[in-house]
Amino acid sequence: MRIESVEFFYLSMPVVTTEADGSQDALLVRVRGGGFTGHGECEAAPLPSIAAFVCPMSHGVCRPVGASVLGRTLDGPADIARMAADVAYDSMDLLQAAHTWSGVEMALWDLLGQARGEPVWRLLGYSASNRRTPYASVLFGDTPQHTLERARAARGRGFRAAKFGWGPIGRGAAALDADHFVAAREGLGADGVLLVDVGQIFGEDVGRAAERLPALEAAGATWLEEPFAASAYEAYAALAARGSSVRTAGGEGAHDVAMARHLMDFGRVGFVQIDCGRIGGIGPARQVADLAAARGVTYVNHTFTTHLALSASLQPYAGHAPDAICEYPAEPKPLAVELTANRLERAADGSVAAPDAPGLGIEIDADAVRRYLLDVEIRVKGEVLYRTPAV
Amino acid sequence: MRIESVEFFYLSMPVVTTEADGSQDALLVRVRGGGFTGHGECEAAPLPSIAAFVCPMSHGVCRPVGASVLGRTLDGPADIARMAADVAYDSMDLLQAAHTWSGVEMALWDLLGQARGEPVWRLLGYSASNRRTPYASVLFGDTPQHTLERARAARGRGFRAAKFGWGPIGRGAAALDADHFVAAREGLGADGVLLVDVGQIFGEDVGRAAERLPALEAAGATWLEEPFAASAYEAYAALAARGSSVRTAGGEGAHDVAMARHLMDFGRVGFVQIDCGRIGGIGPARQVADLAAARGVTYVNHTFTTHLALSASLQPYAGHAPDAICEYPAEPKPLAVELTANRLERAADGSVAAPDAPGLGIEIDADAVRRYLLDVEIRVKGEVLYRTPAV
């Protein structure tokens, strides 16, 4: 089939706060071809991501993402890989291209799956979609008491595993952070899987990160996520060299396969976390899953938004590591909940898996799109390059 | 002083082609404060770069670049570093932020230099602006004969050093590329400095790059630039391990200090080339210059556009390595030539240097801005977030 249209829908909560909660807005992508429709989602920064699709060409290796997609043939996974290679080469001077392409790529897999009546994980060559133990992804509270309550609430909703992120951690004394770790463990229970995410707060400062290790070890944390800036491989490696039982996790900032590989090979992380909405979609994420398996690094999805993004993020490692965990947005904003007509609900045993339905197996709720849709228009030289499309 | 305004001007040639010539458009930045004006230039992709400055916040670590700049205090270099840190942390989920911030950062240095009556290189702590041997940066011809003519023309214009880039190299057989290298050397003369840039054409394929080494050695090339993708450190290191007299060069794709450091430490390049319009401006480029000096790697600017960008790109290493070369746009499009009222002309001995005038020492030609200015408007929810400002 031919890719007939690629449309972007910028959705937003009426009020967006400075909370580190990426579910406050969304950039939904709709791709059409051959009578079928596919959906994808770019992670964050909708306006520049739209601009990267429609912008005028600057020169031969700074072309808009749209130039590598619109009108192209889509008959199999190799066509998606070919478009990905063209975006990488022809848009190399356009940083936002990776974010923009990610949502489009997802939508192309969904479209291909719809056309073939196959789930994406099967198109990726997997014979099964393994079930995952979801971990609730929540933010640390402002106080240890607040963190304790959030941990109890997660456990109360049946989550055996939970990740606590951001909040006050790393902004004050290590002792205060330790109180939060204790509170999270207490709320989650002795048998819970406790994960901690500090959102790059230590920059490249290995000492400040290492100061938190004893308390993390005492709380029995499984990983310390993003202690450092996304590319601070040296700092990651230095922390790993401390030999703590708490391994580092990272990778959400990777916007190509090489960055994820470097985090494993140079940064020696124990867990590599890939966001399909940033790394260029499902194809590159699958490459990382293979690289991780070959290295004994545990692959985990990074997903903090909708169940469309969640389904996409489960596909790349659907056939890998039967007992692995997965990130599961536990307290997303209403926008993220309402955007999809169906959701990947947990089974009786608490597990989730990439669905067996064609494509990504997720249906969009058109009314929700209308409710949260922002009216956007971009004009250059009097010509409308982008206008919010009809739902 | 307070940063009162930051304005973007999207300039473009009437016709933009797929030629790998980044001087076909420009994104000029004008910053005002305390009665003074500073200018900077973002490298490539104007529309998403503008969007990254004005976009609505998505969440706490996906804020528009403008949020870290507008209304802030600028009294010294530390204030610029503080804004840079805020952009890095508060806009980490916004890939285009690095490109956008680069032009703003340059303009802030220019503004600070105007206010203090000092050239930027002095604000950076250098006591002298060393003179550089400029190399003409031109594209390979379509045929070896065409390349020969371009090399002769460069020599004819007094350039002892020249870099040939892109064109057909790496797209066909190694033997054809060898003919181009021979032609470039012949046209340049036996005593000329010959540099070759292949624009990431080999991706991560070390074998195909290595195939070209014998011909490059025979032609006496000084470096082979960007044989691989910007983050393919392993491929860079593997090529370096061949021990050729032709060292690799790279770094223009670095959009933070870590990427440049990794290219040196993991990729073992002999030359690190930094574009101030991409790496986040003059401050981070200066950090790379220091890191390079400490490693025995040669720092070189990457500049293919205007003399505003050229002046900015000479500042970070103005006090380093007295005998170094510099990239000098030799055949830019009229837009890039006309944009500045003054230019860094070569002295009688052929050399150039960062100017002694305050700031970046470059004056903008308002009429040229008007001639090439594109009318752009971005609206979200009926509100105009960006409209081309008055010149």
C-alpha cells in the first residue's frame, strides 16, 4: 500500500504543571493507507515535533521528516526500516526528527498490522507475547509520609512492583532521601519490587549518587534509575564500579540505537529502558532488546503516558525474557486514560502483555481526542504548513 | 542587565536544493537588554528551532527554551552558564532545544561583549585571539574534472588549505573516489593541506571506509571527516585502529559536551570539529577546546554559513594552539554573504582571527535580513506564539 496521509493531533490537559509527569499532553499520530488506519504517539514536545514533520527543507541532509514518509510504499517491515534509514540520513541536522519519527514509525507498524491482520509482535518475528509483571510508575511524595501513602496505594491496587520517581530526591540531604526509600519499602511491603528513579538529578556527580547507595541497598531497591545525564556514560560506569547490589538503569533519553548501546557498553547499566516514542519507534527498540539480551542486560520499556504507547513499548521485547517486568503508567492524567477506547488491563495474576489483536491492538476514542485537542496552525510564507486536522 | 527580548528571524534563499549546503537558510537570533543588542545564529532547521523556543510546556522537564532565558539576569559569563544548565535540565525531553539554545547562547555572549566593550574571547579568559590558517570548505564536484577545477579555484583564491566534502564520495566504487582525491590534490598543489569530508556516508561500515584509506594516504590527505554516523564511536575507534596516517575528524553532530568527549575518548578521533550553532553555543564549545587540548586532539571549528557563525566559532579556541587551522566558508550562498555588513576577511598572509571589536564584532545588514526574511506565524489555541518580528 501507499502511505496516503500522516496527521498529528496535539492533545493537552487544560492546565499543565511543572510536575515531572509526561502524561499532561500527547502527540497522537494517525497514518492512513490502503483503506487502513494506524496510530502512534510521539513522546513529548508536540509543537516542535509537528514542525519537524512539516518544516521547509534546509538542505539535503536537513529535510523534513515528512519527505521520507509521505507517498512511500508500505508492504512489509523492510519498508519501515528503509524510511527510518532515510529519516536518519536526510534529517541528520534536525534534532527533533527522532521524536517526530518515533510516533510515525509506531503508527506504520500499527497500519501494517491492521492490513495483515497480525499483531505487531508477530510482524517482528516473535512467536509469542510473553506476559509481564507491571510495575506501577508513580512519583515520590513531597514528604516521606506522602511517599508511604503512595506506596501503600500502589500495593492496594494490586501492584507487587512499583517505581518511585523524581520529587525531592537528590535536591536535599542524602538522609532525607533515605527516609523516602524507607517509606517506599514500608508501603510496598517486604516482598515488593522497589525501583527508584531520580531523573538525572546528579548530572555527572558520581559522589552524590554514591552517597545514596547504602540507603538504597538497605531498602532492597532493585535499581537506581537515571542518576546521571543521559550521555554521562563515564559517570554511570564509575557508579557501577562501586559494585553495589543496586544496579543502575537508564536509556529513556536514547534517541537512537547507538545511545542505548553506549549506555550498556560504556555505562555498564544493568537495565536498559527504552521509550519507543523517542528512540525512533518499535524497530530500533527491538534492536536494543536483542543487543541487551546478548549482553545479559535486562530490557525494560519506558512508558509514562497512554496505553497506545504502552502497547507499542511492549512489542519490541514481546518474545524475550518470559519473566521480565514492564513499566505501567499507574496514575496518568485523564487525557492519557481517556485517549484509548480499550486498555491493557491486568489479568487476575496481575500480569499484562502486548495484545493479540491486529497492529497495536488499541482503539482511539475519537471523543476524547476532540475533548483534549488543541487548535494549532503553522504558516510559512502565507502557506499553511500545518493545521489541526479533523478528528 | 535583564534579557528583555529574544527574537528569531528565519531567512532563506528563494530556492533551496538538496545540495549538502547548509548556507541555504539561516536562523538569526537577536537578543536585547540594557540598551544593547546581541546576535547569534542557530545551525539549521529554523521552524522546529523557533517552535522549541515558544512551545507550550509539556511538563517540568519539557519546558520551552524561552522559559530559561526571558527576563533573566545577564551580568557575566556565569549567568550564561546558569541558563545553559537550566535549558539542559528543564528541556531534557525536547531534542531541538540544543539547536535553539545554541543561537541564543551566542547572542548572549555578543550582548555581554557589547555591554562590556570587550571581545567575547576576552570574556572567555583568553589574552589573545590567535590567527588561523583558513581552509576553504567546498563540495566535491560531480566528476573528478569538476573537483579538479574547484581545487584550482580555491588555490586561485589564495587558500593553501581546502576541504572537499560530500558529492559522489562513498556512493560508488572506491576507485572513483580515489580519482576525486587525486584531482583534489592536483588542483590544490603539492604543498596544500588537503582535507576530505564524506558526511557520514558509511554509517557504521568500517570496511567501506577503510577501503578509501590507501587512496587518501596516497593523496596526502590530513584527515577523513565524518566517515560514520555521529554516534558510531565504535566504528571510529575501529578505523583509528588501522593506524593510517590519515586521522579521522568529527564532532559537528555533537549537541552537548559529552558527545564531543565520547568521540575523542571512545572514537579516538584526531580532530574534533565543533559547531557553535549546535553544541549549545560558545560556552560548551570552549569546554571541548580545553578537553581536546588536554588529550592532544586538535580542535577545529565547524562553520559552513555566515561570518556571524564564523566569528562565534573562532572564539572558543581563540587562545589555544597558535598554529591551528579553521574552517572558512568559501562558497556560501548570497544569503550567508550578505547577512553581515562586515566579514572576517583574510589578512595579507591569508590568516583570519576572531575580531578585537566588542562582542562577536559582526554587524548585521538589516536590508539583507529584510530581503531573505520569511513570514512565519505559529498559533496555538488561537494565540500567536510566534510571528516574524520587525527588522
